[in-house]
Amino acid sequence: MGVASKTTPVRKKMTPVDLEATPSHVTGSTVLLAADGSFAKPCSGQMTEKNATILYKILVESGDILTEQEKLRRITVSFQSISYAVTVASDGFVYMIQTRS
């Protein structure tokens, strides 16, 4: 019988998903690091850094949404003409998409 060796799994560097491949009703997008809210991908389309920062602050002020233990992984903020879908993914990124309502 052989002796099993213990190895630490190699963690590959995560890269954010490309949100540009989404349907045409998307008017803007960005990707932030969940840990600190810094931009992993610049804003595109009509999404602004100001709006993305406000949405991230909503997540932070909502409690433990950004922790792994929290079950809430997505929040939608809707206005009359636009909506924002914000998803906290297990890859350490916060994906934000702006759409027409």
C-alpha cells in the first residue's frame, strides 16, 4: 500500500466574468472586488463609478451581505427607467449590471 501525501490545493488567480456578452437591454456594467469595493473592471456603457460606489455602499450598510456565511447573494435596485442588478459571487467579485426597466 502506498502512503497518501497531503498536498495543498493550488488556488488559481480569479478573473471576473465578461459582462459585455450579456443581452442588449443591458446599458452598463462593472465589476468590483467584494473585499474592498475597488474596481476590478472599469465601468462600461452608462454605468458610472459614482453609481457603482453607491451600490457597493448599500451592500456594506446592509450588514453581512459580503461575507461568505450570508445567504443573500443578489440585490436589485429599480427606478422608473433603470434597474441595477448587483450579484455577490463566490469568486470574490461583485458584478453590477444596469438595465432599462
